[in-house]
Amino acid sequence: MTADDHELLSRVAGTVRDQIAPAVDDEYARTQAFMASVILQRLAKQSQLADKHRAAETADVAALAYQLDAAFAQAAAAAETEAAVPADLRDAVARMRQRSSIAAASEVIEALYVWGPSHPVASAALAAVRGVLRRDIDRRMEIAL
């Protein structure tokens, strides 16, 4: 979508809400027209915030991956071996970084739980992931409001 798409969608939503829906005689069809305007308005807001949200998600994922790598390196140094952190967990973090997607954090979460959420490093890593997921939810709610 282009930068002007949100403006167009917003204007169409306003037209449907203010002019078309009130002119519809059938109650069911009028309700559907009002709902269409709500959906169009939501799409307009999503379009308006898409670039900002994508940049924030990319930054969150990069920071999380960096934070996890640092924690894993510290754990490996304390154990004096790379084997202290499971390879599948390191791979999941690498895939999350490569995809720059919060959705890819699900693999990291799964690998952390396999490693053992009671492990101090895994527990701290899960807390860091939760923070990123919370910010993602907040961004999604910004569109819904």
C-alpha cells in the first residue's frame, strides 16, 4: 500500500458511514454498511501505521536476538563450553533474526521450554521474549482502537 492509501480508505469509510449507511432502508443491510465502514476505517489505520509498526518489529527482533545471544554467550562462558546452550535454541534465534519476525519467536519460545524454563538463562530469555511480545500486542491494539 502507498502512503495515500490510508487517506483513501478513511474517506471511503466516512462516506459509507455518513452517507450510504443512513440512506439504506433495510435494517440488516444498514447494519452491514456501518460494519463495512468500521472495517474500512481499521484497514485505513493499519495502512497508516504499517511502516512504523514493521520498523518497530524489526528493531525489537534485532534487539531481542542480540540480547539472547549475549545471554547465551555468558552462559557458555560460565559453563566453559558452547554445549551449555542447546544448538536448536541457537538455531531458532538465528532464524528469528533472519526473518525479522516476531512470529518466528515461537520457535525460540518452544526451544527455551525444551531446554527448561527453570534454567536461569532460559527464564531470563523468556522474560525478554515476553517483553517483545507485549510491545507487539500494544502495536496491534493501536490499530484496533
